[in-house]
Amino acid sequence: MKLGLVTSNAGKLRELAAALEPAGHTVAQRALEYPEVQAASLGAVVEFGLEWLAQRHAGEALLIDDAGLFVDALGGFPGVYSRYAYDTIGPAGVLALLGDGAERSAEFRCVLGLLLPDGGRQLFRGSCRGRITRTPRGNGGFGYDPVFVPAGDERTFAELPLAEKNTVSHRGRALAALAVYLGDSG
Ligand code: ITT
């Protein structure tokens, strides 16, 4: 299936394409703006976005992706505010908020929203537990990747090759569910 990914984030596009193209799907970035409402959950943001797109782009197959980093010791912050926190205090600001506290567990979450040409809508969720580093490491990935180490690894997401990040990440898990739903059209 030809899917349009509505995002401003090239990193997300790379991860979606790597996961879906081997199954015969194509993913192209769509430069559409949709309002990201301030909501209490990623799912609510995605549902609102799908509704908005359905009213304006009926007949297309579109995907949206909303993600966030939820830090336990910060009560889940930045969570649904992850983009705002990234643009303001940045990953270094999140490290500063944690200081040298020993409790550094965190979770990345991703919700993918699919709008089908017939108007059908589906949500796919994935999460990844891990911990926040004391200093940023690695040059790969994007966003908060240099400060997050997935459980069971010592490397940050930014130190993992993209394909390996996709096997354990929040987005990779949501993508695996999406790929099952779409089936193999190759
Ligand atoms: P959209 O145009 O798709 O909304 P965005 O970058 O605003 O792109 P989000 O709101 O989903 O995306 O992401 C919130 C923040 O979390 C943002 O700063 C991202 O860079 C970051 N983020 C999302 N997924 C990430 C990942 O897999 N690894 C590291 N940081 C991530």
C-alpha cells in the first residue's frame, strides 16, 4: 500500500520506511499540517489528528505518529509535552532536571494512527522501557535518542543502527503491529 506519512520529522520517516518497505509498502512524507491538540494522552492527540485529516483528505491512506518520553522520577514529564520540552530545554534540560538522581527509569511511547482510503481508522501502540543516561551519547537517531538506553542494553538509541533500534523501540513495536494489520503486499 502507498502510505503518506504526515510528519515534520525526517527521523520518523526513516524508521517507518525501513520497517514497512520490506513488506512491499511505500512510505512518502506528506507535508500536511494537522493540529496537535494539547491532550492528556498520545492516543487522544492521534485520534484528533485522524479526524481532522479524514475531513480534508478523504480517499487517501495516511499515517501519523505521536511519540513521547515519559520519565518516572519526573512524574512522566516530558510525556505529551516532549516536543515542547525538546524545543525549549532540550535533552540536556531533561538531564538537568534529573540531576545525579539514581532513579532514572523511563519509557518511550509511540502511537501510530492509520487513516484508510475508505475512511477507516486504526491506532497501533508501542512502548519501550529503559533508563536516562547521565550524559548524551551517540550520533544516530534523533530527538532524545542520545539520552535513552533501552532495557537490556548498554547503548543509547543514538548508538544503535536504525534496524536495531526498530527491533526494540516504541515505534518499532507499534510498526510491527501495523505491519501485521497491513499484511504483505510485496
Ligand atoms: P511530528 O511532525 O510527526 O509531530 P515531532 O518531532 O513533533 O514530529 P512528536 O511530537 O511525536 O514528533 O515527538 C515529541 C518529541 O519526542 C520530539 O522532540 C521528537 O524528536 C521526540 N521523539 C519522538 N520519537 C522519538 C524517538 O524515537 N527517539 C527520540 N526522540 C523521539
